[in-house]
Amino acid sequence: MNKLKLTTLAGLFTSTLLLGACGAENNEAAGSETAADNLDNMITVYSAGPSGLAENIQEAFEEETGIKVEMFQSTTGKILSRLEAEANNPVADVVVLASIPSMEGLKTEGKLQPYEAESRDSFHPEWSDEEFYYYGYSATALGVAYNTNQIDFLDADWSEFSEQEWQGRVTMPDPTSSGSAVDFVYGLTNANESGWDIIQSWMDNDLLVAGANKESLDAVITGDKDVVVSAVDYMTYKAKSDGEPIDIYYPESGTVISPRAAAILADAQNMEGAQTYIDFLLSDTAQEMVAEAYILPGNQSIELNDRAALDEIPTLPVDWENAEEKQIETINQFTSMN
Amino acid sequence: MLVRRQAPFIILFITISILALLPLFAVLGYTFFEDGGLSFESIRLILHNNNIMQTMQNSLLLGLYVMAATTCIALPLAVIRTKTFLIKSKWLDILFLIPFMTPPYIGSMGWILFMQHNGYYEQIFTQEAPFTFFNVAGMVFIMSMHLYPFLYLMLKNALLRMNGSFQEATLIYGGHPLLNWIRVTLPLLLSSYVMAALLIFIKTLAEFGTPATFGKRIGYDVFTTEIHAYLSRWPINISGATSLSLVLLSACMLIWYIQNIISRKYTYGIHSGKSPSTASIKDSILIRYMSIGYVSLILGLSIGVPYFSIIVTSLLNIRGEALSFSNLTLRHYGELFTVGSSSFQALMNSLSFAFAAATIAALIGFCMALYIFDAKRKSQQLLDFTSLLSNIIPGIVFVVGLILFWNSALLPATIYNTIWMPILTYIVLFLPYSVQYTKSALSQLHPSIHHSNAIFANNYSVILLRVWLPLLGQGILAGWMMTFIISMRELVGSLLILPPSVETSATFIYSQFEQGDVAKGMAMAVITVLLTILCIFLMERLQRKALHTS
């Protein structure tokens, strides 16, 4: 009998606990409701890097407009996955991706909301959408970064990394986690008929494909590998200015420029706030912060910070038409190679 | 009357259902039901995928290798700790706990930094390592260095319990000592060994940290990394993730079933006739030196090397330059502790989530343990089994289930995308610890306590406050600390379910390795392991105090 009462007691205990948890949950729900009432004061941004810059822009934006930003920072691939997983419960207002084809993909699926920003005319037209669905507010070029402790000078072209000399010394970011690496693989194989052969010859030469951009750059900084192909240039400039033994160049046959684009989602709960955020990204204040972080600003009148200018970078003649459809194909073909 | 009698069971069962069972059913439902009808299409697709067979093979082989390697490491250790002069060095057990409690991704990052080309090994010895480390053997080595303490503790306890009449009988009637070992001691160890080894196998299958860091580098995909990739890599494939989760779930259930059969068949009554080992141990000098050498070697490899790497990395100013005192700096720690910085926020998040999860789990675990008590009735056994589910089911399966369940359109309200989601996940994943710790504290109580309760107490809140809480307090607290430590380091669940703009120390370290500043990540890792070690010592003290008082 005693045990029966005891267990009743235990049960009561649990139910109190559960009620408590429910109460807490209700509070939480109530909290988000009040937040919903004040939608004007909050936007959610999913941003594919670059981490330092995104935070600085967020801070400056909050200070200037008084709108609070909830920021989820990740890679392009993870953001796309998250958007899809949350299709039932959309949260994000603004999305920033490091790959235009992915943005085109979202546009064709009808997930974006067009917006005619005021300052759109001073921006590089090729990086933004003609129908104002997204804006390429900045861009990075993909080069070859090398460790200056191991190599004095380098200007090899893409295909030369299949030579014996480079066996086991080259690394590259993984296209499944790096949006710019997808652009690079797509660009190289699209502009160049032997593109896939070049990549295959790298693989045969023990190319290390691991992790996102920073991971592969780190392998070269620490001297584990000597060269990164498809290295994101601003990260390299940043590391170089921090004193790391690293430098970058752009192979003569041309490379891929990967714009980072921002767009408003059709499901955005705070449309006005999202538009303010886009305006801010295109403003001179934000564009100067972009240049400060060694990134190519979308507004070309902004002064660059100690880096190669756009017209100094040889580019591959890539046909970006329908790139978004071929993107998954590109990833699949890349991952099936080894 | 019936309803009243069953009330505690119903309430507890509903709790555990919402926590653990419904998410598991969500995985089943998502895989097998499509547009309202039964369909085996997605699981068939998965099983026909060549990569998946490779992944399965990788996972299972890894499990076998790690099982073998941990045996080779742990068995000699257990023998040394029970048969040589080191039997008195109880403090060694705390040291052996450290590698097990160290988050596995931190350990493997430490090894990567140490062994990579131009890494710390080459800088210290100024030559290349005489073997290649970056292959499956290296991965098995790293995982074994993390998991061996578990097997060691089980074997050591089994050997200690056996130190009695069996030993004396073999001494008197047996022949050659080696033969005695093979004919008597090893068979007696078998049931403990099988149980521990199969748990190691399951833990290896469920492990995410090492495959995600080291395995990715050598292109060795396993179940957990593939499920994670399906959920977080573009293009996303949810049914792929659920199908693969089911395969993993079935594999673990099968192993658990085999383990049950074996341990039932080969369990002997070795608890009786315990007599303290009387003869003081006299070892030859050779055995002494060999024991000390072996213990230091294992400790050096499992703690020394990885801790050296992460501490040095967290202190380096310019990572591209060589190790030297002029290249050391504390600035990464400074950034870490700048109030309001993202790293500081992540650390605080981890602490508060772990605190909340540990507290709620301790409460639920306490109620569960009181109800389960001696697990004689069917309902008690059912609850006992369900509360321990997450011990045998890999965390990532629960995480997939929790995501599906809390995102389902049928729910009137959801905690998805709030901070309650990670807290709930930690509770689900680590509830077994608080249940088990409270249960073992309960089972150590003398029956007279229950009798006196029955006679003298007339008010049940009195029993709860004045009898159970003081007596079980230390067990509950030990369970709380255990939950706290492992919640703080949990990685794969946090990666998948954290709401936007929320980071924990584990995801912070992981993302620094992936995207940001490795030195800063390693500074965070040092703080995490320091907190962990502190908790281990506190737990040890608590348990020692508990032994004194009872």
C-alpha cells in the first residue's frame, strides 16, 4: 500500500514538473507572440558568411535602424537545407548566399520576393538579378593560395597541378559545403571542355577535398598541404595581413568570380524590415565595410583595401545560363569521382 | 480505483512517450508512409544505393576494429590495476576517466593537429613520422583512445569482484598460473566483457565527432556522418536520413539482443564468497617497471598528446610559424571572455542549456527510478526499458526523430526553433544517466529503510523530503553532473536543431574548425575540457562521500 502511495506521489511530482514545463513553454510562446506584434523591430537573416563582416554589418544595421537582427550563420549548402527543412515553419526574412546559381534556384522555385532597391544602378549588373529578385552586394574571386614558407613563387595554371611535382601537396574546399567551390567546379568544367579531366587528374594526384573554405586554407597555413585551388581570396588576404605565411594569385587562363547575393524571402514575416536590410547592404556604409574585409564590393566606386581589383583578375568565359539546374549535377559528378 | 492506481505509470509513460517514443515513431512513419499509404520505396532506394552498402560496411568494420583495439588496451590495464602493486592507486581511475569524458571531436582535432604534415610531431622530432597516420588504422586508434576507459572500468570491476574464493581454489587445485587464467578467470570475465564490448560497438556506431573530423579527411563515411550529410547538405534528403536511421536502429537493436542472450547464458554467480585478497602483493622489479611504463604510455597517448595539441594551438599567435615562446599569446582567451562576443555567448548558452537539461532530467529520472524500483512488475519493466532506450539507440536517430516530430503539421504548437529544442534533445539523449544513477543509489539502500518508512511515516511528502532526497541526494547529484558534462559537449544534435543565431560551445568549436579561427576554437576546447575535468573531480568526491555516509 505504501508503495502505491509513493508512486502516486512520484507521479504527482512528474505532473507538476510537466505542468511547469508546459508553463515555461507557454511563456516562450507568449514571448514569441509579443515579438510577432513588434515585427517591425526584428528580422531573421540566414547568412553564408563571411563571419566577421556579417557581424559588423549586423551591428551597424541595428545601430542605424533600431531593428534587431537574428542571424544564423552557416555555409550555402546548410542554409539551403535549413530553408527546405523549415518549409512548414518559415523563419527567415533575408537570405544571403555565396552562390548565384543557388539564388537562381530559389527564384525559380518562387521562394523569393522582388524588391527594387534605390541604389541598384550603381551596382555591377552581372551580379544581380534583372528582375530585382536578388542583389550581388559583394564578390570573391577564387584563386590559388600557397604557403610562402614552402614555395617562394608560384604562377602555375590549373592543369599543371596534375604534374608529379604536386602529388599530395594540393587541397581544395568541398563543393558539398562550399558554395563558391561549386561555382568554381561549374565554371571550370563549363568554360573548358577538358575541365572534368583536369579535376580528375588532380584527384589522381592525391588532391585532398575536405571541409569548407577555411578548413582547406588552414591546411595550407599550417603547412599540411602547400597549395589550395579554388581558394576564396578575401580569407587569404585576411590571413596574410594577420602575418600568416600565405599568398594568392589568379591563374592566367582565368578563374571564377563568385558573387555573394542577398534576397528577400517570399515567406518573410517582416517585409519592411527585410527591405531596409537590403537597402543597408547596398549603402555606402556597408559597401565600405565589405571592402574593409578584403572583399570586392558590388558598388565599384568604393575604394579597395590592399587587394587585386576586379579588372586585374582574369576570368573564365562561363555560361551561367541555367546554371542552377546543372548545379546538383555538378555536385553529384564531383562526389562520384575519386 | 484502477485509474488511480495506474496514474503514476500513465503520467510517466506519457512523459517518456513524448520525449522518446513518438520521435522514434516519427522516423518509422516518415520512412514507410507516403501520401497516407504504406510504402517501402524510400527504404528500397536507400538499400539499392551502392554508397550505402559501403557506408554500412565502413561502420560495422570500424565497430569491430575499435572493439578489438579497446580490448587490447583495456585488458592489460585491468589486470595491472588488480594484480600488481598499482591496486592501491585509486586515483588512476579518475585519470582514466578523463579521455572518456573528453569530447571526441576535440580529441581527434588534437590528433590531426599533432600528426598532420608539418604538425607538432614533425616540429618536435624534426622528422616525418615513420608511418602514415591518416588512414583507417589512425581512426580506430583515436576512437579506441577515447573509448577504452569504459571497457577498462567494466573489466576491472569484474576482476575485483572475482578476487575471492575462485582465486584461492585455483591456487590450491589448479596447475600452471597461465592455465588457471585461461580455464577459470577468462570464462568468468566473459559475460562482463561481452556486455562492455558490445556497448563499445554500439558507441562506435553512434559516434559522430571523430568520423566528422578525422573520417572526413580520409574519406571514411559512416552512418552518422551520412545521416548528418543527408540533413544538412544540399540537396537535402529527409527520407534518405530516416531510412538510414532505421538501418542503424535495427543494427543496434540486433546487437543489444545478442548481448542479452550471451550475458544470460554465461553469467555465473561470482558475487558470492567474496574474500579480501589477504596476501600482500609482491611484484618483481621488472613487473613494476613494465606496469608503470604501460600505464604511462596509455595515459600519455590518450591524454598527453591530444591535450598538448589543443593547448598549444590555443596559444599560438601565428599558426604558420614554428613553435617557439615568442609565438605564444593569450589573445584568443581574451577574445573568448569578452562579454557579449559570440564565443562568450556560446559558452553561456552551453552552460545554461546543460544546466536546464540536467536539472529536468534529474527530476524525471528521480520519479522514474522511484517507480521502477526493483522492476518486478511488467509496467515497471516497460518503463525501465523505455527510459534506457537512448543508451542503445544512437543519438542521431533520436535527433532525426525529434526534428520530424516537432516539425510535424499535426502539432498545435511546437518548440522547434526555440531554445527548448536543444534542452529537450539533451534530456532525451541523456535521461538514462540520471535514471541509472538514482536507481543504483536506491538499490544500495538497506531494506529496513523501506520497512521503517512503511511503519513510521504517515505523510508521503515526509518520506520524499526526509528520507528519499537525503539518502538518494548524492546519487541524483552524480547523475545530474554526468548529464551536465555530456550535454555541454553534445555536438551532432546541436548542429542539427539549434535555432538561428544560437550557438553552443560544441558547435562553436566545430564551426571554428570549419570556417573560422582554429586557435579560438581550441581556446574554447581548453575551457570545455577544464570544466569537464572539474566536474569529474567533484563527482568523484561526492561519490566517495556517499560511500562514507551510507
